[in-house]
Amino acid sequence: MGTFKPADPEFGARVRASFARQAMMTTLGATLERVATGEVDIRLPFRADLTQQHGFLHAGAMTTVVDSACGYAALTLMPAGAAVLTVEFKVNLMAPGAGESIVARGRVLKAGRTLTTCAGDVFAIAGGEEKHVLTMLATMMTVQGRPGLAD
């Protein structure tokens, strides 16, 4: 990872405004915890209605949150008026999602004009301890000039 310079000095406000409009994050109960140049953290509290059949946080819920963390990390480096869309991702599930909450940390590995490569990690928080449970490699696309997509 290198040191990144944001194209839009108002990236933080833009990310927060976009996150506030994202109904899926509201539905899941996720909160935006940290926004920095090329990095975003999102927290999801453990909820019984988001578990799978064994009582662990469902992989789909964790993947959804880390996808957003990666997307918003990419958005921090995009120009004003640009939007972000996920092109692809790969997820490795390394341990069950168990604890009081999870935190998804997205970070930019390489920012390009059109495509941005990100990495995301999910940590289950239990008793103040973090356990690495999921990792993601994702590609995000910068979208400009599309009505309805501007962040």
C-alpha cells in the first residue's frame, strides 16, 4: 500500500452522506465507524436475526458489510461527483462470526482511474478481543456521469 491523496478534499462528508442513504446498511444495523484516506471501518452488532443455522453471524451479512467498507474506502480516493460500484470480489471465511459485534475494515491497495483494488478484513469482537474471521479481495469501479449514481 502506498500513501494516497484524495481527489476530493470533501471525501469524508461524501462517504458519510452516501452511507446514510444506503438502505442495506440501515437494515443490517451497521454503522460507519471510521473514514480516512483509502480506509473505512464499518461495525455490525451481533443480532440473532442475522445468524445462520448454527447461531453464527451469517457469511452473507459479513460479506455485505466488508463489501461496503471496501467500496467506501475506494470512494475516498475518487473525484467529486463520482460513484463507486463493485466489479468483483473473493471472500475467504476463516472462522465463525461469533461475538458481540464485527468490524469490517476496507482499505485501498491500488487506486486507478477506473478500477481500484481493495482488501477487506472482518474481525469478530468478543470480550474486547478481536478474531480475524473473513478476508476479501475486491475490485471497485469509478462511475462518472451517470444520473442517479453520483455520491
